[in-house]
Amino acid sequence: MNPVSRSEILDFATYGDTRPATKLEMQTVKGPRRVHLGEHLTFLFENHETIRHQVQEMVFIERLVREADIQHEIDTYNEILGGAGELGCTLLIEIESAEERAVLLKQWLGLPEHCYLVLPDGSRVRASHDARQIGEDRVSSVQFMKFDTRGAIPVSIGCDHPHLSIEAELPAAAREALEQDLAVDRTP
């Protein structure tokens, strides 16, 4: 997947002029790439546009003007993008109740290691993840992961953690969006 470059990022004031319209457009891009698994897990499969938008939002929200700070955001978010044949995603563990969140995030320690995609041939591809997001006693509620599908379009998504075992078929719209994203890697 093509990384976001500095030339694509507007200054925060210019972006602010178009931000409402841009956020609406991003709902269309993110919609089919947002996959819910069970009650608490949401996987947002990232692509060039979602990452560019996230960087642009950080520049706007934090009012970044120093080139080094802007480049840091670009570099950080580009890490989420998968390479050729990979799908990068952000996993959001969404638990409204603070009490329940405290219990489940401890119980689900190691969760990213148990997330997988199922390919058309039935094989499972495990997520690789950023170990910096795993604490000693709990999992972070936001995880950045990559799945090396070797260009295959997944058909299902799942988790086989001892305290959270669930699998679901990917909706057709999600499969189509991921196919588009993987096709970018095959374009010369």
C-alpha cells in the first residue's frame, strides 16, 4: 500500500475549511472497511485514504506546524499500512462500562495474537501487532495490526482467545473494499 507523503497533508487552517465535507466523505470510505466482531471488537481496515485522513486530523486537532512534528505523525500512521499483500487495520476494543472495561482488558491480555482472517482456502492468517501496545497486565483498547494475506481477499474474521472466541463472515461490501485495497499493490 502506498504510504502517505508530506505533500498530501494540508496545513491545519486550510484543512479546517474543508473538514466537515472531508469527514462526511471519509464515512463512505471507512464504512465498508469497518467490521464489527461480536459486541466489543471493531476492526477498521486502513488504506491510503484513511491514513491520510487520520494524519490530517492529528495535524488539525493538535495544530501542528513544525515539519518534524507533522512528519512524525505521517511516519507513525504509515506504519499501520500493510505492505504488498498485507491488510493493515486498527482494532478498537469498545467497552462502555468502565468497570467491565477494567475486567475485560485484563482478561483479554494477549488478544491481538488471537485475531485472524480466514482466506478462501480455509487457512487462517494471524495478525502481527505492535508489541508496544501490550501492557504487562492488560491489553490496550486500541491495537494496530497487519494481516499478511499474500493478496488473497479474506472471507471471515475471528478471534480464538480463551476468553473470547468468535468468528464471523466478512460482509460483501467489506470484501469488495479489501479487494480494491489489495489491488493497489498489484498496480504497476
